[in-house]
Amino acid sequence: MSAGPWLYAAQAAFSIASEVNDYNDGVEAAYIDLANKRRQAALNNNLAYNALLNTNEQEQLFQKKHSLDKYQLHKNIRRAIASRMALQGSVQKSGGSADSVLRNIEQQGLWSLHRKDMNYEIAIRNLQIKRTNIALETESKNNALYNTLKGFPSATGLALSIGGSALQTGIAYKEGR
């Protein structure tokens, strides 16, 4: 019967070792899960960064195009006025109707410039909204990602489990099972 206490001690030791092993596996799995989530969040952030770079390049191209379009419209206004003045013989014809024709040409050109400016402002506002949406989408993806993060196992739970196993083994030994 002297082997009895050793069997109970071995049973308790194996039970405790199994619980510690399960705890360590849980900790390792949690660290691996956290590392995987961080890698995915980094990818999400890089995608957002690239999208923002692209949006900034679009804005620069819109600005260049807008500047060229405005330059071309100013040039067309000057050309139309010069052409009309050449037809009227700039010095020989003047007065209400001649001046009104020139003002009308200039007014139409300025209205075209105003429409160009409005379209440009709308395009820039759309790019600002796009930037905001990129940031919010990335934040949402990362938030959803981290919400699926596995928790670390409880060290207190491990200690209680070990204590419970030791207590059960001690009771079983005392009862002679």
C-alpha cells in the first residue's frame, strides 16, 4: 500500500502539468492571434495610406487641369474681344451697342470661368470626403479586427484549477479511492 500515496501524487502532478500546459498553450495562442491582428491592421493602414496618396495626386492633377483650363478661358476671352474689336475697327465704332457686345463677350467668358471654379471646388470637396471615408473605413476595419481578438487565459483561473485538482486528489487519497 506504500505505492498508493505516490500514485495520488503522480496523478496530481500530471493533472497540474496538464493544466499548466493548457494555460501556456492559451497564452501562446493569444500572442499569435494578437500578432496576426497587428499584421492585418498594418496592412489595412498601408492600404489607406496608398489610397490617400492617390487621392492627393488626384487633387494635384485637378489643380493643374483647373489652372490650365482657366488660362485657356482667359486666353479665349481676350481672343474673342480682340477679334470683335478688329471687326468693329476698334477706334471707328464705339458707343452703346459696340461696348455692350464687348461686355457680353467678357460676361460669357467670366461666367464660364465661374462654372469652372464651381466644378473645381466640387471636385476638391469630393476628394476631401473621399479622404474622410478612407480614414473611417480603415478605422472600422481595424476596430472589427481587434474586436475578434482572443483574450489571454486567466492566471487566477489556473491557480484555482491547480488548487482544486490538488484538493480533489487529496480528498480522494484520504477516502482511499
